[in-house]
Amino acid sequence: MTRLFVRHTVADYSAWRKFYDAFDTERRHLGVKAYGVYRSSENGNDVTAWHDFETTDQAKVFMGSDALRHAMKNAGVQGAPSIWIANEA
């Protein structure tokens, strides 16, 4: 199991969440098996999401997806996200 973590700041969490939820079908089509979203307790627009994949390659394809880039832009993601991939130990 591979877990992809993405942390970014969004302009407005509520607006971002609507886009995130609407992307669910595409997310699953791109290999996401499970996911979760967390918000900073100090800044509700500081969001960390994790996504589980069968393989690291699937996680990389997901992150390279034009559909994901487009969705992030339209959802109000500000700046470049911090991204890291980890494998279950």
C-alpha cells in the first residue's frame, strides 16, 4: 500500500471542499482506494489530504494528472503544495 500526502493552502476551505468532493469519481478512476482530509487547528485553510494507492506508480500518475491540476486550480489552491509518498512499513 502506498500513501500520498498533499499539504496546501486554499483560498476558502468550504469552496475547496466542494471541488474536492466533486472530484471523487475521477479520483477513484485514477486509482485512489481510500482518502482523508485534515485541516490545521490554527488555520482552517491549511489542508492536508492523504490518498491510498496499490502502487507508487499509481500515486505518481495521479499527481501528474491534468485533471487533478485543473481541479486544484479551480478549487483555489494557493502556491505549490508539499507532496510526499510513503509505503506501508
